[in-house]
Amino acid sequence: MTKRKTFLTNLLIFLSILGPGIITGSVDNDAGGITTYSVAGATYGYKLLWTLIPSFIVLIVIQEMNARMGVVTGKGLADLIRENFGVRVTFFIFLGLLIADIGNTATEFAGVAGSMEIFGISKYIMVPLAAIAVWLLIVKGNYTVAEKVFLVFSVFLLSYIISALLAHPDWKTIGLSILKPTMSFKADYLSMVIGIIGTTIAPWMQFYMQSSVIEKGIKIDDYKYTIWDVIIGCIATVTVAFFIIVACASTLHVNGIKINEAKDAAMALKPLAGELASEVFAFGLFIASIFSAAILPVATAFYICEAFGFEAGIDKRMDEAPEFYTLFTAIIVIAVAIILIPHAPLITITIWTQVLNGILLPVVLISMMLLVNNKEIMGKYVNSPVKNVIGWGITIVLISLTAILMVFSFV
């Protein structure tokens, strides 16, 4: 009886804490991520499934450190960077992040537009409606309401499992592809490997994870539950990525069909796996895009206001945090305006956004590693030697991969 009561108590605590890890991990599967996985499956079949293993490790280690810093310090990453590295450094970092995140948000609304084209809905109708819905959710809601909506979005991303199963994948080949990885040193193959691992982590994600833990009010006594939240979020992220690759490999690759973006994959699935598979794939792209289009501006507004000492947070009223809501609204308006420009150079915007992310990523990761090892900030919760080896190793690898990916972007 006592064991059962303890289990139920732990379960209730876990469910109350559930959110930041799953949401942050799920947002990782945004329009850009889905495009990367779709192209990987269509081009190389099942051969790149093994890359999801290092992607999972990268995601879980980085998010755990961010969550731990948030719980221990009660401060966001932006706040800690300003306090420890000065206002001037902070200004240049966050100016770059603001520009990059406007581009990222525009890319997400492009995903909304592309996915709705599959259903015959014009972007000039759907994008403004999506933007208004996102704005109302954040401005008129609160953190509890927004988090519940985001968690529902996360569940809907699992719809990619349906698309993959309808494609009748070759499970034996899938297993061999994971257990016996195929490696090639050709430029295109390496570029795709880097793209899959590199899409796992973006600079803004680190700020959102830490800030959401703070908004949730999680204390150190409950941190063990947060770790499980992070782990489940990472598993869900990699699961979605796995089934996107499988869906495209089982249909497009075996038929020699090449694609350039996720919308192409949804359209190409129709004659191969049926209308349902195509529409489910497009629906997943829509959910992922609108999900990220909501999270990105919130995260950006939050960490920029935090960095410069302004009030921020979804639970604040507009008159309590005018700078936060003004910046949030401005990012959405600019991003939507870019998408609605006829013949807007979306590919160019995406490439330059990726390059800017690549430039900023090393700065953010190095800052994070220095902060999480500072005993004055973290006390006894600094990284252990093992975590430092993993953390610095991942930082160096990610910086190297990002640098190579930036080079490939211009080749």
C-alpha cells in the first residue's frame, strides 16, 4: 500500500512538472528539421537512420544542462550571460539572435503555407490566420494554457508514425541500417549527416529550455522529474525524426523521387502511399510549423527582455511586460510580411538564417559550458568530470559540424 501511494505521489509530481523538456524537444522538429529528414529519407533511404543515435545523445546532454542551470539559479541563460560576460557582449549576441530568429520564424510560416497548399488553401488566407491564432494564444492566454496547447501539438507530431506505417517499410533493412551504419566521405552524404545532427540544436532552444523551467517554478527537490521530462522529450523528438525518414525512404527513395522540401514529400506520397499518408504528412508539417512559429517569437522576446532587464513572461499582463509583448508581436508581423511578399527568396533567407545560427551557436554553447561549471553560480551542481568531457566534446563537435555545414551552404 505504501509503495503504491509513493508511486502515485511521484506520478502526480511528474505530471505537474511535465512540459519544458517535451516541448523543447518537439519544437526541434520544426519545418527545417522535417525538410532535412524528408530529403535524407528520399535521397539515401534508410542509410542515415544511424545518425539519430548521436542526435539523441547531443539533445539530451545539452537540454539537461540547461534545465539544471534554470532550476539551480532561478535565472535564464540570457540573464546569466549578461551578469557574467557584460552588457556589450550580450548586446551583440542578442542582436544576432534576434535577426536569426526573425528569419527562423519566417521559415516556420513558410511551412504553414506549404502544408496548407496540399489542402488547396492559399497562403494569403492561412498564414495571417495562423499568426492571429498564435498571437491570441500567447497574449490572451497564460503559461498553463499555452503549455497544454503545446503539449497537444507535441502529441500530434506523432502522426508521422501513421504516414510511415502506410508506406509499408522494410523493417529488416531498417534494423540493419541502424546496427551496421553506412559511412561515405562524399560531400553530399557528409552534408546530409551534418544537417541531421546539426538540426538537433539551435541557439534559441537553449534559452527557451532554461526560461520555461523557471516559468514552471520547478525546484531542485523535483529536478529528478525534470530529467525524465527531458528524456521523454528527446525520445519523442528522435521517434518523429525516425518515422519521417522511414516514410520518405519507403516511398520516395525506392521510386527514385527527389525532393527539395517537406511540402514536396507530402505531395509525392499521394500516388505512392495513398491520399491519407499524404494528408497526414502535410498535417504533421502544419502542426510542426505553427508550433515552432509560436515558440520561437516567445523564446526570442523572453530572452532578449531578460538579458536587458525588462519584465517578460506569458503569465505577465501586457501592461506589466510591454516590451515583451511588443517584441513578440513585431517578430510575428515581420515574419508574416516576409512570407506574404510574392516570390520572396525563402531559400536565401533560410540559408542566411542557418549561417547566422552557425555563427552564434559556438558563442552560446561556450558561454553555457562556462556558466554550468562556475561554482559561484551552480554551487555543488556544477558538471561532473564525465559531464564535462561529454559537454565540451559535444560543443567542439557541434561547432565543427556547424562550420562545415556553413561551408556546404555556399558550395
